[in-house]
Amino acid sequence: MKSRWDDLEALLAVVDAGGFTAAAERLSTSTARLSRAVSRLEKRLETTLVHRTTRRLDITEEGEAFIAQARQALGTLETAEEALTVRRREPAGRLRVDAATPFLLHQIVPHLAEFHAAYPKVRLELTTHETNIDLIEQRTDVAIRIGRLEDSTLHARPLGHSRRRLVASPAYLERYGTPRHVEDLAHHVLLGFTHLTQLNRWPIGDGRTIQPTLASSSGEALLQMAEADVGIACLADFLTRGACQAGRLTVVLDDATHERHEPIQAVYYRNTALHGRINAFLDFFVDRLTL
């Protein structure tokens, strides 16, 4: 007994959007049409997949199992279709991409001219948020997220890993001295985050959480503060590599720093219309990231 692909896509759209109304708005269709599609699936499978209420959508245990397999099957089909489609036509249209400011500036912007030359018909719209956003609410197609992902209905594509290290400018270290032991940090100006407080847990010693002397919500601001001889910061390699290679920053307490790598992933909803643009963007940048 086979389920129709369009009914499966309707079911996943409803689950991903969190309800029939939101899914109908995303797909520019009616809630009644989506409801009929899900009902057909439930009748064909002789089981209830979702409980409909006026306030929320509850997925049954049977629905959870079926949706997981359906998502995998649709993903395989979309990949096969896209592989053939890309051979026939060039990706085109608008693609909205969101990332934290440091990642956008240091990993995406340097390659934009080359990307535009390769895909002139893709119109990129780049936005920055320092914390995770709701893709639907922010009308975003792809978001770059750093760190472990929470359970999510989003599709995630791994892009790599980046290590965090302690860095300071040579002028700052000359003025205040280079810390030789973790305990020496108590006598230094420490640069940390205001909102992403988990990043104030530095990978040193027992993984202690530092109390910032100066703080910012932006990793890019912390980078510039460190380069301006203000203090010591703990930042990702993808953000500091250029400054370290140029001699503007120096790694400190390297022997005492744990080698922990933060995963970096692109997250997005499955969308057949956007699949070619998303794949073109990620395939292009994944080989150019310096993490």
C-alpha cells in the first residue's frame, strides 16, 4: 500500500510549520486541502498520525515513526530529482541566508564575488542574528548555526567544526604580561559575551565560566576589542585565524586549552522549489570555509 508523494509533502509541511494554518500560508494553499491530504494518508495507513486541536498539533507515536521514514524517503527522492534538474537548468531566484555576524563577515563575504560569478541568477539576501532564529518567522531559507543542535524538525547539513582558543594582542600582552597558568587570568581583562553566556565557559582547566570584565553580544565586537589591545578573548578559529596569521593576535595558554571543536551546520526546511539554490550555495561554500 503506497502513499502519494504530494500527501506526504503536505504532512511534513504541517509538522514543520507546527499546524495546518501556518503550513497553508507557507504553501499558498488552503487548510482544508492540507487537512484532506493528511486524512487520506491516515485512511490509507489505517492509523491516526496527528491529533488536531484549535491551539496546537500533537503527533501520535505512530505518526512520529512514519514521519521519520517519510522524511528520509522524500529527501532521497528530492536529491535524485535535483541531480537531474541541475543538469538541465541553472539555479535561479532569491535565497535568504542568515548567520552570526562573525561567520558572515569572515567566511561568506570574502567569497561572494566568486559565488555571484558562478551563479549570477541566484539573488542572495544576507541577514545576521547572534542567536538562533525561527526560519519561518524571519522568512529565512538557510541558517548557519554553531554548536550542538537541539531536537528539531529542520534538515541539517554539517559544514565542519571550529576550535575555540584564547587570544590577545601582542601589545596587550606586553603591557600586562603573558599568562602562564589558568590562575593568571584573574589578573587580566577578560572579554566575554552578554547573551551567549554558554560561550563564557572557556575550554580551560575544569571548563570554568569566566566573569567578563567587558562584554558584548557580538563575537565580531570582541574580536575588534582584542585587536585593539583591550583584553583576552576566547573565540573560534574561523574568526581569529586571519588576525593570528597577520600577527595582530597571539594565542595564549594554548597548552592549557582543551581541544574541543564546535560543530557548524546549515539548517533549512525541505523545499523542492529552493532545493537547487540551497544545494548550490552550500556546495560552493563548504569547500571554501576556513574553520
